[in-house]
Amino acid sequence: MDKLNVLWDSTALAHFELGQIIMMAVGLLLLYLAIVKKFEPLLLLPIGFGALLTNIPLAGFDQPGGILYYIYEVGIHSGVFPLLIFMGVGAMTDFGALIANPRMLLLGAAAQFGIFATLFGAILLNLIPGFEFSLKDASAIAIIGGADGPTAIFLASRLAPELLGAIAVAAYSYMALVPIIQPPIMKLLTTEDERKIEMAQLRIVSRREKILFPLAVLLATILFLPSATPLVGMFCLGNLMRECGVVDRLSNTAQNELINIVTIFLGLAVGSKLSAEKFLKVETLGILALGAIAFAIGTAAGVLMAKAMNKLSHTKVNPLIGAAGVSAVPMAARVANKVGLEANPHNFLLMHAMGPNVAGVLGSAVAAGILLALVGP
């Protein structure tokens, strides 16, 4: 019997707790959303599997000596993985639509309003018993409104590492739900006539302009907001490799092999933070709620800014493209195009929406830099 007791005690079944079972169910839910619903599968699948691994009793995946522990320490705690992701995203991004219509920067900036509005919302949650968010916690939560997963992970790892799992899951969940969350807000804030507006064709952007643009963005960031240069700098590097035309092998590697490898490890590292003792807290519900509010406010602010531009500008601006100011590239631009086509079958807004969409990527990185500068260590 003693031997049987020792054998039983060495199994995971003897040590499972309710919280671990719940978190493994959450991991399975993420796998379901990734595989069946195809919601951000590239991230939700490794995150969900990481959640399964980290909640196995006695396995020690997320303890010193475990593989998930080292993946997290090397890639997330150091900030390397989000920066490499940004380089890959930069290599995949075409700034032509933004260069052709620089006013779209205003829409990308307006969509970041949700970040700063939610910052105050997180602080106000402290008035409710059970919530104790510091200014750093609130800043890390607020960045969810930018709908930019790598930026959210980068900022959370700097300001609130203990909240990383909840923030990452919220950020990628709302990115995946863009086609569901945004259209009702867009239709509520616009009229049928506004959704039918057809915009003038964009001018052709030269190769020289595309090469100079990332260099100009980097220089401006260095001069005015150096705390944002880690994210913006890697993004500009990837974009420069894409546009210069002399390092196609490097650009292709950044767009494919490198970003794919990093995505696997990034997802597993985030999943390692979905352990029961770190995730099953009342703060997690607050984070999920605030993330939804931040995303909704960001979408609304972009649409309202586009409406104002349409009223004040001598050229027509379809307010729908303002919703693409959140940095869920290119999903938000596709949603704007889809809603526009529903109102007018001849209205193709995709290229116009890509302007504020890529501006939103820069905007979220700048917002993260501002928060780091104000409340960072």
C-alpha cells in the first residue's frame, strides 16, 4: 500500500486543484476559438496550449528549469519577442496609403484616445472593493485599446508582468473579435449617406518616398519620444528592409520564418502566465471589461475624427475608415471596407482604410512610449 500511495502521489491526478482544472478549460476554449472559429489562430493556439502545460501539477513547465520559464525569461521578460514581431510586421506593411494621404495620421492618433480614457477608468476601478490597480497596472491595461498584441505584451512586461497573461489574452481576443465589435459602433455613429461616400483614388507613391518614410519616422521618434524607439525602431527596420529592394532575403525571412518562430514562442510564453494562481483573480474580470471599453472608445474616436475631417475637408472622407485607426492590421481595414460595401456596392475603401490602419500601429507604439516615459521605471 505504501508503494501504491507513493505511485499515486507521483501522478498529476493526485494534485489537481479546481483552479487548475478551470484554467485548463480556458486553454481548451482558446484552442477551440483558434481551430474551429479561426480567431487569431497563430497566437491563440500556442497561448491555449501553453495554458494547458503550465497548469499540469508537478510538471514544472513554468518553474525554474522548465522550458516555458526560460522561454518567458529570454523572450518576454527581456522584451525581445515583441520587438522581433514588430520587425516582422514592419516588413509586411506597405505605408503607401499613408504616404499618399498623410492626414490619415490624425485618424490613427484619434483611435488611441481609448488608451488614455481607459487609463483613468482603471484608476477609478479602485473605488470598487477588490480592485487594487496601481498607475503602472492601469497603464498596461489601457494599451489593450490599441488592439496591438505585441505592444500590449511589451508594455505589460515592463510595467505589470503579473498581469501579462490577462492583458495578452484580452488584447488578442479583442483583435480577433474586430469583425463583431466594430460594425455596430461604426453604424451607430454614421448615417447611411456617410457610409456611401466614395473617396478619390490615391496617388502613386514613389519608391524613394517609401524608403525615406521609415527613416523620417525613426528620426522623429528619436528626437521627440526616445522611449518609443524600441518598438518604432524595429518596425522601421523591417519596413526599410521591405522597401529598399536590396535585401529581399532578409525581408522575406523577417516576414516568414523569423516571425513564425517567434510567434510560437511568444504564444507559449504568454500561455505560461495563465496559471490558476495568477489568472483567477477579480482583477482579471476588470481587465477584460476595461479592454472591451478601451477598444470601443478607440473605434468610436476614430470614426468621430473621420466625420469631423469629412465636414472640414474640401475632399470627401468616408467616416468608416476612422475605425481602422486601431492597429489590428489588416483586419480593421477589411471591416471598414466590408461595411462600406454593404452601404454602396461600388465603394471600395480598403486602400483608404489601410492609411489609418498602419498609422494606428505607429500610434499604439507612440502611446506605449508615452506611458513608459510617464510611469515607467
